[in-house]
Amino acid sequence: MVKFTVEDRDGSQQELEAPDDMGLNLMETLKAFEYEVLATCGGMALCGTCHVKVLAGGENLPEQGDAELDMLDMIPDSESNSRLSCQLQVNDNLEGCTFQICGSLSED
């Protein structure tokens, strides 16, 4: 199991514990914990609606791939600590991280 913290859009934080042996990504895990994440593209790094900011622990995360970087370039509030949660696998790299949910709640 991996423990990490999620900050919702209202500023509330909750520590989550997720299995690291099911091949899930962070987006799928957030949806399973009933966070409002649209993820309209289904995890293909094509929509940006699963955008999160890494508030702590980012040095442990893998580098962004080209598809993720391209999509982040199109998100107006993207910053250097921005990631697409669909591109982050739930594994030991997420241990101790803090993620702030930023993705859009609408498809406009």
C-alpha cells in the first residue's frame, strides 16, 4: 500500500492509502475515492481534466513524457509542479507525496 495526501479544490486535505499492486494510476485512484475528476479522455493524456499540482514529494516522481508535456502546455493554470494524474502510476514513487486537484469540472 502507498500513502499520499490529496488536497481537494476547497482546500481540505485527506491522506489516502492505495494498493500499489493493481496497475492503477492516480486518476483512477482519485475517482475510486470519489473525488470529482472528469478524466474525459479516459487516461490518454488528451484532455487535461485530471490536472494536479504536486505540493510535496515531486522529486520522487518520474519525468513527464511528451504527451503529458504537450497537454500541460495547453492548460492555462499549469505550473512547473503540474502533472496529469492519469500519467502517474500508483507505486512507491507516490509515497508521501501531496497532490492538489486542479482539473476542470466541465468540458468547456
